[in-house]
Amino acid sequence: MTWSEILQDWQCQIDRLTALFPCADPEALVRFRGDKTLLAQYIADTHDLTEAEGQEAIDMRLLPGCAARRESFGLLAAE
């Protein structure tokens, strides 16, 4: 799945995002549609991560091809 495909059905992705990032507020997530940088900052803020870690967490959890790096981040709990 690409970021463009995620954006095409953003409303359905809200449930997925709140499952993957349990501290995220679904209403807040609606605001970040299309702006991956702001979404990453929000995820970082709400999950005690740096901005770089927030970006990487989004990439690893939402986009394919990053499974090998997941274990090093300890982000498997919600998946």
C-alpha cells in the first residue's frame, strides 16, 4: 500500500491508526489527512517518540516493506 492509497480512504484508516497508535484521538487524526509530516509529529507527541521515530513508526506500520525494522523499534504490540 502506498501513501496515496491510504489517503484515498482516509476515514477508514482512522480506525486502523487508532488501533496502531492507541494514544491517538480519532478526531485529531482527521485533521492530518494528506500531511504525513504533521501526522508524524502528532504521533510522536502522543506516544513519547521523537519526530523521526514518529515518521518511522508511521512508515513501518502503514506502509509495506518495513517489517524487518519493526522489532528494533518495539512497535509490534498493537499489530
